[in-house]
Amino acid sequence: MKKNSTHILKISELSKSFDGKQNVLSDVTYQLEQGNICAIVGESGCGKTTLLRLISGLEVSESGTITILGETVSSINVNKAPHSRKVGMVFQNYALFPHLTVKQNIQFGVAKIEYDSTLKLIELMGLEGKEHQYPHELSSGQKQRVAIARTLAVKPKLLLLDEPFSNLDLLTKSSLRKEIRKIAKLLSLSVMFVTHDLYDAVDIADEILFLSDGRIVQECDTESLMHQNVDEIKVYLEQIQEQAKHLLSLKNK
Amino acid sequence: MGYKKWLIPLICATPFLFGFLFPLLQLVKWAYVNFSTQLNIEHVFISLQSLLIAGITAVVTIFFTLCLVYFPKWNRLRIIKHLVKFTTVGYIIPGAVIGITLVASSSYFVSIMYNFFGIEIGYLVYSSIYILIFAYIFRFLAVAYNPIEAHSLRIGSNLSESSYMLGKSKLHTFFNIQFPLLKSSLMSGFLIVFIDVMKELPLTLLLKPYNVQTLAIKAYEFADDERVSEAAIPSLTLIGLVCLAMYLISMFRDEKE
């Protein structure tokens, strides 16, 4: 991390369990620098999506604090509504409104006076000519673009993407990865996305967060990871896996 | 092998023939005989009353159903979820039992209101249209609740959550996202309750005000007076309206699919 850097997101000792049972997230502490892209990598059920939902305000944490742009949005006494957190979230299934056209979907959260700005987004996301189509008439890649455009239309400071590439074919995945990075850098947008594919993470993220069993087991920046040779990366990933197993055994004791 | 060609269709047609077609033909024959004496302004008035009662009940039931489906989603209180389960048990209780217990328990409420607050509400409770509609709602809430709840679960929570993230309130989300998507099951729920209320007999017999008549009651009264053939006109009107409602339900189901 750079010194004197501004952090858009600060998470401190965040924990979450459902119905008071086993913790889905335990003591998660993390800081995201403004304008950076962070990939959350981990196996299914390790708490990746829950972490995004807590940041967005769709879930309430048991303990810990979440600060966005210096403002505490979640703590024991504070729980700000999702829309007032300056955060946008794109769901894994895109969650497009099926009875609204592409244009209506994108303009849904925008005041009428700002409708013109959404036209630029339609252009930016390569959706020209699709404005009057309904979600069921679009491909998965196009749906993903509409979902991202709709989220960007309300000008969030932090964009959260839940498994953005999971339903896409290889070609679409590859082009969308590049586009997300390009758009994030163009709009100086901070992004956090969930994936279980390390290749996605390495391709677009500035930093990678390895999550296992609800805990952060490793935090690293992509550049340093890329400077290691393949064998080193392999050893590195095995070490992470070992740490995760160790954590799990400690927990079971 | 040849006998299968007529045996299988015959087996499949038996319930329709003996349960619907033959009784219907008999009703048509009786209706033809009583046509001139029975099809009068009183019959039109009774039909309209039946339609109005069933329509109002179905609308109010759908309103309560939406409350039961969405209030637990909006408020994460466990007690509401349990309450919803209890509220929808009305369908397993016979109509006559609901009628008797409702009148009996209401009497306590009436006397409490009078003794403690001096408010007379007896006219609202005993043999009033309000208590009849309330009893119908309790009886048929589950009929509307189950398909609407199932459809709302199929729609999922992500659409609403997306809307909240985009700065929209729960009510705005409900009217602009959930309601348009639920329209077909709301219409089906409305028509199913409507049909059930039109046909309901024991509850109506017990609770109806003296000046209110329904087609089901009229047909029953004729049959009870051993004037079976005169029951044909109200029965056929009832069948016609129910068939129309069923046709509309199938249209909405096709639209949903």
C-alpha cells in the first residue's frame, strides 16, 4: 500500500453469522485504495458474496465497522441504507427488470433531468441499438453490460460485482474483463468483484483478497504476484490453501 | 388392441360426462321449462349481488394476501412469519365451523366494546355483510396466498434489492417492479377466490344478512323446498359465471408461461 493514499473503503473486524449459527465471516479487516480494483477469490461458500452484501448494506453485520469515503456506514450503532452508501452492486444473475426495456432499466434509478447522461453510458457499454429491447432478448454478455450501465447511472463511488464473469463464454468474458478495467480507470471508480477464477482476478484486479472459511487468508497486489514465476505462484497458492486448512482445524478444535 | 381405442377415452370422459355434461343437460332441460317464471328482475338482482360480494371479497383478500406476502419480507421480525402461517389455516376449517365460531367469539367483542367503551358495534357484527366478507376472507386467504407467495419467491429478492440499491423505496419498488411482475398471479388469485366465494354455501347460510341473496343460496333454497327444477336457472347462471372465471384464469396462466 502506498503511503498517504486515500481509502475509499475501510473494513474493520467485520463478522457475520446467519441466525446466530456458525460465522460466515470472521474478523475481516481490509482497506481499498481509491480507484483500485480488488478481486475477492475463494471457494464456494467462503463468504465472498456475504462480504459484498455487507458492504452494500443488504445484510447487517454482527460486529465490526464499514467506512466508505470516511463515513461510517455500518457499526453497532449505525446502519445506513444501501442507496445512501454511494455503492453500486451488480448481482450474479444481473437482476434486470424483465418488464422494462434496456433504456428503462438503465434510467430506473436516475432522475428525469439526468436522462441524457444515461445515453453516454449506453454508448460506453456498447449497447447502441439495443435500447428498446427487453432483457430476455439479450445475450448474457449484453445483460451484464446493461446491469453495469444501470449501476453506473447512479454514479456510485464503489462498484461491487458479484461473480461478473460466471455466466459468460470465454470470448465475452475476456472482452468484458478488459472493458470493466477500462471503464473503472476512465471513471476513477473503485471496484470490488467476487470470483473463484484466479485468472479473472489476475487479469483485471490491482489487488487480490484470498478468502477462506470467512477469513482473509492472504492479501496481495497483482503486480507482485505476476512477478513470481509459475512455480512460485503454485507454491504461493498451496501456502494459502495450507493456511486455510490450518485456520479451519483451529476453528474445529 | 382395438377395444383400447374406445375404452381409454371412455374412462377419461366418465368424470366429465357424469360430473358435468349430464347434470348440465338436465339443468338446461329444467331451465327451459321454468324459463318464463324464473328469469326475472329478481334473478338479475341476485346475480349482481353474488358478483358484487364475490368481487369485493376477492379484492380485499388479494390486498390482505399482498400484506401477508410482503410485510414479512420488509420487516425481519420472526413473529410476522409465524403469524402468516396461522392466518392461512382458514382453508382447512369447514365453512360452517368458521361461521359459528366467528359469531360466538364476536359476541364477546361486542359486549366488551359496549361495557367498557360504550360503543355499539352489534349491527356491524350480527348478520352484517361486513362479517360475511370477513369470514370469506379468513376462509379463502390461503387460496390466494399460496400462488402469489410462490410467484413472488420465483421472482426472487435480487430485483427488489437492485431497486433499493438504485435509491428506490420499498413502496416504489413494490408498485414499479413487483406488482407488474405479479399481475398474472394476482389476477389468478382474484379469480380463484371469486369462484370459491360464488360457490360457498354453509358460511353464507350462517352469516348472510336477511336481505342478501346469492345464487348458491337461491339454488339451495329451491332444492330444499323440493322445487328442484326451479333451481336450474340460478345454478346455470352460477356455472356460467364460474366457467367464465376459469377461462380467464387459463388465459392468465398461458400469459404467465
